[in-house]
Amino acid sequence: MNTVAVIKRVAQSLLVVVLSYTFVFYALFLLPGDPIQNQIDNPQNPLPEDIGQSLLAYYNLDKSGIEQYFISLSRAVTGDFGFSITTGRDVVDVLLDAIPETLRLASMGLVFAIGFALIMSLIAVYAPWSRLRTIATLIPALLQSTPSFLVGLILLQIFSFQLGWVSSIRDEGFRSLLLPALTLGLAVSPPIAQVLIQGLRKSSQEQFVTVLRSTGVSERTILARHILKNASIPVITLLGITAGELLAGSVVTETIFNRSGIGFVTREALRDQDSPVILAVVTFVSLVFVTVSLVTDLVYPKIDPRIAHQSPATTSRKDTVDV
């Protein structure tokens, strides 16, 4: 990918983030109804008068909508997302407290997703029994149609309530991370498994496999070094989507397992109509999503250099084979 293409791709990514910010800002702040004034007047949990007046002054609610937007955007560019209208805390501090927890959950969830997808795809293609291959092929589709909250509740019922291996209340460190990470990993694994299954079937029928067998290379070596490598290349393009699904899925998963990450912060902000926090969370998620997608686009030609020398139309018609 040349310099011009890289600059263009970076500009597109920034545009996505700005458009996401703009849409959410308009939906939260410029539509009829004042979330900040509503919170100040909330009879159940009213803000103190001094905090309420400070928020009204900070968000420039006496100015026009377009002025509010550009003031807010200029602050966001410098990392200033304002203050929570329920607690008065700096929104960035709220996110910084929650992000490490979600990153741990998402990272382990991704490991589970890749591991599960790899196991299912290998069984679906190479299992010696046709019935087992069929079952392994159907499991990803079944998981894709199963709500993640149901998977989480089933895991809690089995491993916490019946077996007692993991506490559903206490934080037991790494052990407490296993069930939510498994729930999240199973939720995002089906697309990876389906792409791997298709890639393994296609790569195993390529001509280079016959050539390698004729030279005496063992089946295990052919699978590990050649077939699996070729089949996994398309999975890289799913990483951007998977990153978004991991962050989105954390909202449900952290709620089920009572974990205090981005999902928990999002749920609380939605419940309390804490608009600045919601805006910051959406911006953070969109930034992570486009960053992973951008890195994927830049790395993909390095993994398969022919992509950089082919037009999109040509690339879509040719097989990706790396002997």
C-alpha cells in the first residue's frame, strides 16, 4: 500500500470517528429535551445546585446547537469529554477506570474465540467421521443464533451455582475472568470459525498440496505450515469487526457477571441518561474499531504481498495461495 493510499485510509478512519461523534452528539444534546437540566431536576437523584450550575455553564447550553457542537468537538480533540452529569467526575477518568477491566476481558475473549474457532474448523474438515464433521460445522451457526446472555447464564448455572468452581459474587481474580471471557469468546467466534472452515476446505484442495505430498512432506506439516496458513489469511480481515463485537458484547457480558468495565459504565450511563459518558464511550469504541480496521488493512499486504499489486477486482477473483 503506497503512501497516498495510507493517507487516504487514515482520513477515512478519522471521518468515521467524527461522523460517529457528530451523530451521537446530535442525538443526545440537540434533540428536544435537555439531559443536563433533566438530571438537575431529577427528584430521585438531584444534582447539588453548585454542580448543576457548573455543568450548565460548562456545556454552553445558552448557545446555539452548532456552537455547542464545535465547542464540544474542539474539546474532544484535546481529550476533554466534560463531566458526568450524575457524579460530576471527569468523563475521561471514568473511562480510564473502566478500560483496563474491559481490555482484560476482551483480550481473553479473543483468545477463547480463536481457540474455539480453530478447534471447530479442524474437526469440521479433518475429523474421520462424517457425522462429527457435520456437527462441528453446525455448532458455529448455532452459537451465532444464540443470545450471549443465555450462554452466560448457562455457564453461571453450571460452574457457579451447581459445581461451585467460580463465585458469582466475589472477585477471585483470574478465575473470575474465565466465565465472562468464555461467554464473550463464544459470542464472537462463529464468523471466525466459518471463514476458517471454508478456507481449510479450499486450501486443502489446491494443487500445491498435491505437490507437497508427492515430495514426501507429512500431512501434519502440510496442514500446519501451508494449509492452515493460507486458510487463516482471510480471518485477519475479520479482526476489525471482531474488535467491535468484543466491545459491544462487553455491555451484556459485564452486566451478567457484574464486572465494572466499559459495559458496566455504558449500562449505568444509559440508565441515568448521562449523555457526556455515553458520547465518550461511543467515541472510544468507534476509535478502537477504526484503528483495528486500519491496522488490519495496512498489515494485510505485508502478510500476502500480492494484495498490494492487485486491484480490488482482481484480488476478489483470485485465490490467496501461499506455498
